[in-house]
Amino acid sequence: MVGQELQSPATEAMVEVRDLTIRYGTEAVLRNVSLEVREHEIFGIIGPAGSGKTSFLRVLNRMDQMTTGMSWDGDVTFAGRDIRKVRNLYGLRSRVGVVFPLPVGLPLTVYNNVALSPRLRGIRNRQQLDEIVERCLRRAALWDEVKDRLDSLGSLLSGGQQQRLTIARALSQEPDLLLLDEFSIAVDPVTTMRIEDVLKELKKEITIVLVTNLVQQARRLADRTAFFLTGDCIEVRPTEEMFEAPDRDQRTREYVEGRFG
Amino acid sequence: MRNGGDKPGGPKAGPGANWDRLGASWFIDKGVQVLVFVGGTSAIIFVVGIFVFITREGWPFIRDTLDFAEFFGSPRWNPTSDHNPTYGALALIVGTASVTGLAMLIAIPFSLGAAIYIAEFAQGRTREVLKVLVEMLAAIPSVVWGFIGLTVMNPLIIDMFNVPVGLTVLNSGLILGLMAAPIMTTIAEDALKAVPDGYREAAEAMGATKLQVVFKVVLPAAKNGLVAAVLLGVGRGFGETMAVLMASGHSVNLPTSVFDSVRALTATIAAELGETAHGSDHYRVLFTLGIFLFIVTFIINLLADIFVRGVRKKG
């Protein structure tokens, strides 16, 4: 199967998941999920709280290592490589950016928050760093608000600003795959729209997995969408079909129409 | 920039194709991990080494001479007698326990009160000045505290309570309590400061009074740290030697009131070890006292650990 997909460039898989089951202790929070995330798409994941969306993202970045009791079975590949057999985990994580739902402004200046990842990569040139910082902050729709106080502490920004700072930091990694976990939870609607526009632009360069509680956000952004419900992947299909197709699952219809969840 | 149409190949050929190479930073990281591991385990090796050493020095006595009933049951400590040496440590154990107990009775309310005031009520300058003063108190050497016990407290206690001797459980307990309080205050205050401000705001936003916030929200949240502070104080009391030696009167005695002189385990070892012949029964019984102190401290720490873990699991 893997061979077939690699032959056809139109369906190039950035992430391939086969029979993924995630457990905390003995309790399975996600069961037998198989799906693929294609290159240069925005892949949406929707579903009510507790359906295993965040746990799924944690596996993609191998953050299971940091969580005691978390284990997973199945095969997951990133850019064709089995992520369980990755030798350099730091290398994997440097290619996979993550934005968590709660903003994490590191206790550094705004500038250094965004310049951290480029510096870890070995970029020392001040002018180059300035360019990266400005570009990432602009993309995260934060530049205009902080350009005059790049030297103040990132952790002192407001919640919504810190969230955009977190997004800017993830972009500064120049990742191949960006995982967004409810990024708009602390961001006002206007700014959310600006960031969404940036994401649409970004998918020309990178691949994005978007976990969201906002069904309409998935509809606006995602090329294809998966619906997770209490640990099961109900279905994966082009996003529009989630809202229109007559053959969609009963539970999907009820969820996207807001009748439960 | 890689566009859908003209990109040269699949994801494998992208700019991140080399990310799984083990570069210099990966090897540096692993090397430092090994160094840190060695550092961490060496602490264990030293502790085990010390325990092996004191056990080796004390073991022949425990094996050949020690009578457990006498050691734990008799207050007759007379290891230097030529004809009939006795090794009853009861008076020493009770001495240490009574002094430590009194010290904790004094230190726990004082230090927790001070910590709560500094962390929750004091503002701005008062707070900073108090913190610095408490830390200065913690830096006073124990021999200075012993000196205060000997020259200030001693006559004071004789005058106030009209007793013949002022070097007593009361004196050394007070001194030890005052010694332990600043350190306990500092640790307890750190524990209170570690409680996120969001907790306080959430509680105050409901209309809780300052006192209710402290007792219903902050103290429960900081419980583990506060227990750690108290146990650190107990450990300090058990292990303190010089101040207790100077202020307790250093006479083998089962105390019946706080106005009796006592002798502590630690003070006994400190005062007598220099005068024993290496390898003699007296020398070895002092090491046996050391083993006993070691085991008691170990159990206190173990209990603290179990307690804190138990609390954590529930929370």
C-alpha cells in the first residue's frame, strides 16, 4: 500500500497512520485509527471534547515520550519514515511544529521567543534573524501590535497575543508539518480570520493538521476532515462532503449540525 | 518555497530530508545526559558509602555486646566504667525527642504564620525587608545560638521560673525552635508563592475573604510543600548538635518537666567520640547511636515521601 501511494504524486502522504490505538494506562482513548495526511493540505480533525484529538497530535510529534502512562500501537510514518524508529527525536520534532490550545509565551523577550528556534538551528546573523522574526510575527498577525516592544517579556503579553506569539514561534521552526490544537481558543474573531488567511497561504509550503472545536473553522480551512467521536474515527472525507454528502454517517450529520457535542 | 506543481519529488526530498541524521548537538545531548546521570547516581553512592562505613564501625558491637532491651529500655548511659559499663540509650533518645518536640511546637506555628504573612498579606517594602531578615536569621551559625542559650537564656530562665539550672529542655527547645523557624519559613513561603495567582483570583472573585482564600485555597494547594518544610525542621532538630550540646545541660537524665537537663544523641557522639580508643566498645556504641540516628532520619524522609506521593495520586 505504501508503495502504491508513493508512486502517485497527487496523493503524496506526509503522515500515514495505520491502526493507531492510544492508551493512558489501560484505558484506550483512541482506537484503530487509520488515515493519511497529504502533502500541502490542511487536514481538519473535528469532534467533541474527549474524543482523542489532542492525543492524536501528541503521537505525531512523539510527545508520548513526555507523558507518563501514555502508549500507542500501530504504524505512523512521517515523510515516509516510521516515527517509532526515528533515531533523532529532536530532528523529528524540529520538523513538526505544534501550537497548543493554551498559549505558552516562554519567559524570554518577544524577539527571543521567535528567534529561539532559528538560533537552535545555528542561525547567528542578526539581519537574517530580524527578517525571520518579522516575517513570522506578521504571519501570526502580531507584528503591528508588538513591533515597538520586541524587547519586553513574551510572557507579559495578553492571552490572545501570547497565542499568536506561540504561532509565530511554531512558524519560525519552518516546519514541514504544523499541528494546530484549537489555536483560536484565546484569539478574537477578527484576528482569527487574519491567521486563517495566513494558513491558507502557508499550505503551499507546508502541511497543516488543524484540530478544532469550531466546525465552521474546519469548513473554511480544511481540504479534508476527520470526525473523531469518543476514541473512534467515524469517517474521513473531503470537508465539503462532511456538510453535504447524503451518505455521511448519522453521527457526523448530527455533530456538524450542532445537534449534540 | 515548495509549490504543489514544480516541487522536485515527494516529502522525502524536501528541505528536511536530513532531519534523522545524528548531528553534533544530538551527541552533545547524549553526552550531557550521561554526565548528569553520573552526577545523580554519585549522590546515591556517597549515601550508601557513608551508611556502609558507620555500619562497619558499629556492627561488631551490635553483634557481640549490644543488648537491645538495655539499649532502648535503660536510661543508664555509662560506657566509660571500667568494671561494669552500661549502654542504655533511652535517656539520650528521650532527650533528643523532647528537645525536638518542644522545638517543633514553637517553630511550626511561628514559621507557618510568618510564611503566610510574608506570602499572602505583606506588601511591597515590608515584604522585601521581612524576607531579607528571615534569610539573615537562617544564616546565624548554630554555635552562636548555643552561645545565646548559654549566656542569655540560662540566667533568664533561672530568674523567671526560679529554678536552679537554666540549661534545660526548655532552653534548648526554644533555641532549636528559633533556629529551625527561619529555614522552615523560607521553604513554606516558597511553597505558598508557587501557588498560581489564578487560584487566588478565582477564589477572591467569588467574594471569599482574604483569610478564606488562604485557608480554603492556598494552604491546600501548597500542602505538600508545607509538609516538606515541617519535616525539614524535624530533621534539623534531630541532627542539630552544637546548640543542643550547649543549651541542654548535657546531663544523662529522663526529663519529667521542661526544667530538667537532658542529653541528646548527637551531642553525646560529638562530645565523647574524640576521647574513645579506636575500636573499643565505647567507640563502637557511639557508631551504633549514629546508625540509629541515620535510620530514624531515613524513616522520617521515607514517610514524607510516601505521604507526598499519596497526596499527589489523589490530586
